[in-house]
Amino acid sequence: MTEVKAELVGSVWKITSKPGDQVAEEAVLLILESMKMEIEVTAPRGHREGDPGQGDGRGQRGPGAGRARMTKPAQLLLEHQRLVERERGLRDNIERANARLESDPEVVALEETLAAARAAQEAASALVRELDHEREAHGTKLRAREKELMSGRIRSPSELLQMSEEVKHMKERFAEEEDAEMKLMEDADAADQAVRDATTQLEEARKQSAAEEPEIRSELATWTAELAEVEAERDAIWEQVPPATQGAYSRMRVRPAVAQVINNQCSACHVTVTSSGMQKLRAGDELVLCENCGRILVRD
Ligand SMILES: [Zn+2]
């Protein structure tokens, strides 16, 4: 009979082996749950297993506090690090949601589009008015000249010729101005249409934005509640970390400060952990740092 020790006090969540099972060394016998972590209890050596215990599993206490070892400090730090990351993610989400409730970037952009369209509309109609005045003045002058030309008061052929040339020239210019004004009026119509379109789009976006608000508020409430939970959990985990390890962790410059060892490699820098490092990790009594990047290593 081999005594199997749990790493910490927790509830038995799942029993993955039966009495009489042939198990290999390191095979998972059962899974404990503590602080929302799943902790595998593995066989210290290959063995025909005895009775893993009575009961249905869930809610059952693990081995007594006296027999169980504490969770390894590095494991606690890894969990702490995960909670800090989750906390950061939640804070980002909350900040974004609050900013979105304050103002919707899409609505703001369309407000700017509408303001620009209104300015363009104003400028286009000002141009039409300006050219219209000018053309009216030219028209009055042209009619006066024509009247003079037809009055019979001018007798000198050279003067008549000069005046008829002048009237011809004025008529041409008047026609050109009429064409130009038509073109400007088309531009003004297009500017009016742009204002109507921008107004419609803005109204739609405001409606859409308002319709999205309840969901954003509900998400915000969920995130805020989760944040409180994560913060409490983070603090509870931190309290379990021995003060010396807390100090070592806090002094570390590299972040994230904890890296898992996966396939004998530091998962942060991918440098292989030495066999003596792996031995120390297995023993689990002291903090093992990655020889390359200096992070605290945690066994996979
Ligand atoms: Zn490393």
C-alpha cells in the first residue's frame, strides 16, 4: 500500500481511477478542486491501487490538513498571475464599455460628417447667390445697351459697329454665366442631398446605438461582478504565498514573472530547463528560476 498525499486541502472533484486499477507512475488518480483550480493527485509510483475512498466524490474533503502539503508557492504565483491578467482584461472591458456608453464613435463620426456636409451646402448656396447677383447686374447692363443701340440716337457707323460688338460680347458672357450658374445649382442640389443622407445615417446610428445600450450595461454589470470576485480570489491566493516568495516575486522586473515548464522548456523563453532544475521542480521545495530569462518556473 502506497500513501498518496494531496498537495493541498481541497474538495475531491473527480475520481479518475478505481480500486484494483493498474496505474503507472504519475498517472492521475483523482482531481481536487481548490480556489477554482483543479489539482491532479498522481500516483507516486506504478502500483495496484487500493481503495481510493468512500463516497461519491463531489463535496468530500481531501486528506486532512496535517497530511496534505501546502500548494507549491510557484503554483500559487502562477494562479495569482492568471488572476491579475484576467483582472486587467476585465478592467479594459469595463473601460471600453464605459467609454462606449459615454459616446459612440460611430455616432460621433457621423455627426462630424453631417457638420461637414452642412458647411459644404452653405458654401455652395453662397456661390449660387453670388453669381446670381452678378449675372442680374450684367443682364440689366446688357438690356440698357441694347435699348441704346435700337434707339436710333447713335448715327456714327463706327460707333454703331463698336456698340453692336460690345453687345454681342456681353450676350456671350451672359450665356456663359448662365451655364456656370446652372452648374453651381447642380452642385448645390448635390450638397443638399448629402445633408439629407448624412442626417438619415446619423439618425439610424443614434437609434442603433441606443438599442445596443441595454446589452452593454448588462455586460458591464457582469464584468464588474466578476472583477470583484477575481480581486478577492487574487488577494486570497496572495495571502497563501509565503512572505519570502512574495518579496522575491515583487522584486522581479520581468513580467509576466511566472512561466510554466512545458516539455522541459520554459514556456516564456523556450530554453530547455537543466536536469538539476527539473529535479528541484519535482521536489518542489524551493523556487526555481529559468536560467535564461529569470522567470519563476512552474511544473506543467
Ligand atoms: Zn525562461
